[in-house]
Amino acid sequence: MQPQDAQMMGQVAPAGAMGQQVIIVQNKSGGPKVFGIIAILIGGLGVIGSLMNFGTDLDGLSGGIKGMFYFTTFMNLASAGVFAYAGVLLMQYQRKGVWFGFGAIGITVLSGLIQTFVIAGEFEDALGEDAGGFFATLGLIMVGIQAICCSLIVSLPLLMNGADLE
């Protein structure tokens, strides 16, 4: 068996004391692992919550609303699964984890937009055009805030120390 060569990462500093070179070794940041664990937990809870939504009693709703509910619940299940997978990739210091996280946010935003427009349409039919416009505006603001905040949080491992990610 051959011994494996040790590898050092870092930079060579200018000559230090006594004319010798000083090597500065930098450890990998623990940030991606922490964010990966958090993403796995949030994704796992999202999967459990979405699976529980499939058992919801929808007897009083019309067929179109039921279809929208099940479709967006399936989208949320897929988003939570992708987010948990992104956490696994982040724990392995892979840059792909950030991009999978952005994909999960995109699925969630699309689901939120579908819900917003369907609910706004129902309120418009029941209460008038002003109520529908109010709820559409409120829903769009909430989806926008969610997209911005979640995107900033998902990009933190890349922004903090992107050199650690492969």
C-alpha cells in the first residue's frame, strides 16, 4: 500500500523570519454544512406537510378549486423535495446545491402565483371586482416578498465563502 500524499490549500506568504516562506492554510467554512442541515430540515418538514395536505377534507369546494388545491400541493411537495436535495448537496460543499435551492424557490413562487390568481378570481366572482383586485395585489406582494427573502437566504452560502463550494 502506498501512502497518500498530503495536500495543503492556501497561499504562500512572502519570506518570514529567517528567510523562510510562510504557508497560510485556510480551513473550509462550516457555513454550507449548517445551511445544508437547515435546508434538509425545512425540506423534510415541507414534504411531511404536503403529504398531510393530500388528506384534507375538501367536500365543500367546487371541482376547479379542488384541482387547484391538489395541483399546488403537488408543486409544494416537489419544491420541498428539491429543497431537501439542495441541502444534501450543500452539505457536500457542492455549488449545485444553491442552484437547486433557487429551483425550489421558483416552483414555490409559481405555486403561490397560481393560488393568488385563482383565489382572487373567486373573490371577484363573490364580492366584486374591487375585492378581487385587492386580494390579487395582496397575494402578489406576499409572493414577491417570499421570493426575495428566500432567494437571499439560499444565496448566503455562495456569498459568504463561495470558494469553498465545488
